[in-house]
Amino acid sequence: MSCRVSPVGIFDSGLGGLTVYKAVRELLPSEKLIYFGDTARVPYGTKSREAVISFSKEIAGYLILKKVKMVVIACNTATSLALPEIRRMAQVPVCGVIEPGVKAALATTPPGGRILVIGTNATVASHAYEKALHRINPSVEVMEQACPLFVPLVEEGWTDKSVTEDAALEYLSPYLSKKINTLILGCTHYPMLEKVVRNIMGSKVHIVNSALATAYAVRQILEKEKLLAPQRCRGTDRFIVSDSPGHFSVMANRLLGLSPQKVMVKRF
Ligand code: DGL
């Protein structure tokens, strides 16, 4: 049955946050979800801090107007730069992707181990991962590598092309001799390139995709705040983008097997 419960709002610059959306949908089948992809302004990772904060606040404000009971920032770049601002403006809980990913990474990294974080230029420049990892465990060695071509390649659906493998090799080969224990996919687009990354890094490196960890964090927050939808409710999905809804639908299907029924457009 459909129930009168408030939705959870999830946003990203484009398709990447769908990796988080998918994990939340699987874990919380009774919830109403609204997904917003800022396809008119993707990528965020090459934009200034001011731009990312302003776009993120605009979208969070829009979701709040839609009466969401929680905001999930399914974007590492926006989490790195705008999480405190969004928390300040929202009267509802706000969850980013970095803390859940950091906890998942530390759970499988030995003391003093080596962690490589890959992300957008903006995420890497913010050192948000390094700070969050060291806050919990100062003994790990953290390396950070920006991979700015990855997001456009994913948005284009080029997850298995040789140009993508070449770019990945260029970014990652300097780390092959560094005895990396754990690699964090520090951008929600990157799980769609996990196979390419795995082929380069080899089977011994533990690869962390924070989507699942974020979904568990969302459930924990909703439980704690007594905001979980009753189990008898049937979840619903709404997809909203700021441009090109057709491309979004096709790619959501091709990359993640999702079939958004209807994708609305909201321009800012
Ligand atoms: N998927 C986002 C992230 O996790 C944004 C990437 C981008 O738009 O550059 O960082």
C-alpha cells in the first residue's frame, strides 16, 4: 500500500548518485525516494568551491520544499565542500557519503596500512578524506589521486572503452608499487568503473564503494530519528534532473539497470 510518509531526497551532479540511490532503494523498499541529478551543471569536480556550495544549497533547498524528511548528499564533491552549509540550512537530518565510506575503509585496513583515495579534483583538493580517515585512525597512510576524466566518461556511458582503460592506467599506475591495501572510490560515479580499476590494481587491493555503507547510514539515521516508513508501505521513486532527461534515463538503464518511469526537469 502507498502511505502518507515524507520522502528521502538524494542528490548528485548527475548519474553517479544513482549508485547510492540503488543501494538505498534495495535496503529500504518502503521509502519514498526523490532523486535529483544536476545534469545541466555536471561535472562538479572541476568547479570552484563557491560554485559547488551554491549549486548544492540550491538543490537541498528545492528538496526541502518538497518536504523531504532527510537529505542524502550522494556526491563526494558536494559532501567535501558543502556538507556543513547544508546541515546549517536544513531542519532535517543530512547524510553525506564520506563518513560512511571512511568507516568502511578503516574496517578492512590493517593498522598503519595504506589507503589510496581517488576522486574529483575538488574532493582531492579539499583533503576531506584524509582528514576524516586520520580523525578516526591517524596511523594509516593516505594517498589521494584526482581522476577528472572519469566523470565525463561515465556520463557518456563509456565504462568499458579502451580510452577509459588508458585514462585509468595513467591515473593509477604510479600507485602499483606503493603496496596499497585499500582503494576508496571517492566519487559516486566511480563504482561504475570498478571493473576497470580492479583490473589495474589487482585482486589484493580492497576496493571500497561507499554506496552500500551510505545506505546503511541512512537507515540508521531514519531509525534513530523514528522516521522510517512502516514496512507495510510501498516505496515510490521520483527522478528529477536539471537537463537532458532522455539521456539520463538511457544511461541509468545502461549503467545500473534502472528504468526510471518518468524523469522530470527542474531548471534553476
Ligand atoms: N559524483 C560526484 C562525486 O561523488 C560528482 C562528480 C562530478 O560531478 O564531478 O564527487
